[in-house]
Amino acid sequence: MILPRLPARPEDLVRNRINRAPSPAFSIGLPLVSIMLASMVTFSPVVASAPVLPPFAFMMLLAWRMLRPSLLPVWIGLPLGAFDDLFSGQPFGSGIVLWSATMLAMEAIDGRFLWRGFVQDWLAGSALMAAYLFLSATFAGFATGYPLPLTIGPQLLLSVVLFPLVTRLVSLLDRVRLLPLRKV
């Protein structure tokens, strides 16, 4: 039995024809849904005495914002941060404040550095992840009565190491997002 050969690129799955365009709902909804699904990663059956899992939803937000700066508006940090607060176990409001501040910081970074490369994106993402993890650990410590921001070392290291893989995943999702699916 001969199996059909799959194309090498996602664009080849859909024939390039005249009068084809990306679906507006899919092209706008895929980044939001991918960030919201990454917020639900905390439901995994990993049990640890200290935080180990990186903040995948925050990393996806950073990756989408760095890849397509005009795709996500600045105010999107508020609803996505609220959604992440519901699933992350953080005190409600910490994600709203930190995600909104991150979107404002990314807006300032985009205004300052018009042209960025991989190293600048990785450094900016690492600095924002370190600030996010430190402040979220501080907020969680205030809510429980004992701040322990020093326990985030392994989580921060894993976040910095995995950030290029998350950006690669987002770039693949972006290619899928722009497939010409809708007939014009």
C-alpha cells in the first residue's frame, strides 16, 4: 500500500488559488486560543514542592507579541491575565496587573528598538519573564503570609531555556493562522 506524501509546508495543504484569503476569525482567534490553552497547562499531573513549570501562557503572550507586534492590542493583557489568574492559582488580579504591565513594556521596547533580532528578543523575553516570575511569587507570598521569591530559580532557568522553543511553536502557529482557507 502506497501512502500519499504529505507536503513539506503547511501552505501546501491548501492549494494556492486566486480568490483565497485567510479566515478572519481564525487569524484573530488562533493567538488568543493558543494563549488560553497554554494557561490550562497548570492542570497537568505534575506535583512538586516548589514551582517548576514555566509560565507557558505568559511565554506564548510574549512570543506572539514579539512575532506580530500589531496583532495583539495593548489592552489584551487585562482579559488574558484574568483568564490566567483563574487557572494559575495566583491571587486574582496579579495576572491582570502583570500582563498589562508587560504589554505596556513591550510597547515601550518596540518604540525604542525598531529592529530586533533573536538575541534581543531572547534577552527582552528573559528579562520580562524574570520580572514576571519574581513579582508573581511576591504577590503569592503576600497572599499566603510568607514571601518566598527565591524559590523561582529552577522555574526561571527552565523558562529562559524553553523560550526559543515557544517562539518556534508560535511561528509555526502563525504560518497555520495565515493559510488561505476562505474563498473571497
